[in-house]
Amino acid sequence: QPNDATVLVFGPFNADGIAELERRFTARKLQKRDLAELPEAERGAIRAVAVAGHIPNDAIDALPRLEIIAHFGVGYDGVDAAYAASKGIAVTNTPDVLTEEVADTTLGLLLMTVRELGQAEAHARAGHWEAKGPYPLTRFSLRGKTVGIMGLGRIGLAIARRLEAFGLTIAYHNRSRRSDVSYTYHDTLAGLAKAVDILIVAAPGGASTDKAVNADVLKALGSDGIFINIGRGSTVDEPALIAALKDGTIARAGLDVFADEPRIPAELLALPNAVVLPHVASASRDTRRAMGDLVADNLSAWFAGEPLPTPVPESVKAGLTRAK
Ligand code: NDP
């Protein structure tokens, strides 16, 4: 049922997601994250924004009738949800529909990093197997290892389930201990890093995790330590990570996320002991389509006066769970 409400698509957005928004609403698309593309006279008609990534507060301020921001992605650190709530604007995200995909990718990244699968494939493709002999035995193996997860939430638990099936020992650090798991809890990140062979970050970005993985944590992880990040680049002190990989403070890193995407520091790209992926953890067509559908479902619910399927905690706290 097409709705006459206009949804502003704020910058780059998944193509299937745009098609779904256009099917249900009138969609106005910005090519860049810049309201200058939208004539002032049209701004007053915008009641809803769909965004993947960042929307600045001054753009929120410039839309006088804005009621809801539907974020494409579970990690909504690019939206100031507390600020939006202070203006009576609801924010939604896309949890659950991407959890298993992201956990799958994390295990792939972990195996690439530990067992050098990318380098081994390059060896085969270059003809080195026949010309020079087998790929060298890898320094590391997953066998017998203990894995620490920072951020044992939806995705962290899905990773932990897979690691259990791999026969590995699991520990974790959250701000609070979970009552529904028997994995060893550490109340500090450095304590977790010290206790494990492999540290996986699956925590949100934002102020509470900003540069949490710092030089001290990397030192605690140690010279045989392996670091995997599929959370957010902001959670790592990236220069400290590069230094730690260069001087052997830790052994390896596998990274899907970076501090200043899509830029990856040249120093990091040059390191043989880092595996880098271009933020692809949820990036299958099916999963991205499910995320786009959930963005549209939140907007449909809002305009129908029904409860939002997935409001973020800041909006729930402010009572912004359905249109008034
Ligand atoms: P959840 O909210 O379910 O889990 C987040 C977990 O992190 C919770 O267990 C929480 O526990 C913990 N946490 C939050 N803040 C801190 C903190 N300051 N210190 C320690 N632990 C903390 O989220 P999801 O599992 O659904 O998603 C997690 C994140 O993964 C997203 O926010 C996003 O940034 C990232 N992500 C990355 C993707 C990619 O493409 N690479 C794709 C999808 C998600 P507690 O509250 O007790 O601290």
C-alpha cells in the first residue's frame, strides 16, 4: 500500500532497499550526505529519513517536521540517537537479520588470519605450488586455543556458538556479566586480552568503546596473540595496532572495519601479518535485502501508528516507540 509520506534517503543506500522504499513511499534521494541537494522548500515535507551510516545533527536540525530516522545497519553509531530523542525523533536500526551472516564472516576472517588462507590461495594461483613446492606450514592453528570476545551480544553469541562447534574455549568482556552463558567473564578488556590467545571485537562503536583496544590491551594479548575486529574501527587505537603488528607486540590481525573508512592506512596494507576486508561482514545480497526490508517495515509501522519493530534503546527510553 503506497504511503504518501515522503522518505528522504540520506546519501548512499542499498539498491534493493531503495526499491522497497519506492514501492511503499515517495522517496527523495540525496546522492551525497548533504542536504544542500534538497531545495529548502522541500525540506518541510520530510517526516522520515532512511540512512546507512552517518547523519549529522545539523541535518536533523534542518528538517523541521522530521519524526523518525530509520538506520540501515545494527550499529547506529553514525546517528546521535540521544540527540534525536531530545527532539522527539525516533531512531530504528536493523538487529537480528544480519547476525548469522556477520558471525559466518567473522569465522572466515579468523580462519584466513590464523591459517593464512589468502596467502595460500595466492601461492596456488601464481603457480608456485608446481614451480616452487607446497605452501609453507602455518605458524598458527586454532587447535587448543582460547578465544576472547569483546561484545557478547547478538553477534558475539552467534560467533561463540560457532567457536564452540570448533571445540575452542571461550571467554568474554561486556560492561555487565551475562546470566545465560557459562563462558568465563572478565570485567576488564585488558584482563580478557591477557587470558586469551585470540581477541575478537564484536562490540558497538561510539563513545563507550572509543579506542578501547589500545597499546596496553595489545601488550596484554601478547606476541603470539591474534586480534580480529568486526565491530567498529573506532574501537581500536589504529596507530597503536599498526605499531604492535610491526614490532611483534602481537602476531596477527584480521580486520573488517577501520577508523576512517573507506581509507585503510597504507602502513596497514603493507603489513604481511594483517588480513583486511572492506567492511563486508553483512554484505550478501540476501542479508542486505533483509536489512532494507526491516528499514521499510519500521517506516511502515510508524506511518500506520503501529509499534516500531526495532527502535534503538535511546528511543525506547524516551517513549518513542510509535507515532503519537
Ligand atoms: P548487541 O547490542 O546485541 O551487542 C553488543 C554487545 O557489546 C553487548 O553484549 C554489550 O554488552 C557489549 N558492549 C556494549 N558496549 C560495550 C562497552 N563499552 N564495553 C564492552 N562491551 C560493550 O549488538 P550486535 O551484536 O547486534 O552488534 C554489535 C556491533 O557489531 C554493532 O553495533 C556494529 O558496530 C557491529 N557490526 C559490524 C558489522 C560489520 O559489517 N563489520 C555488521 C553488523 C554489526 P554490555 O551492554 O553489557 O556492555
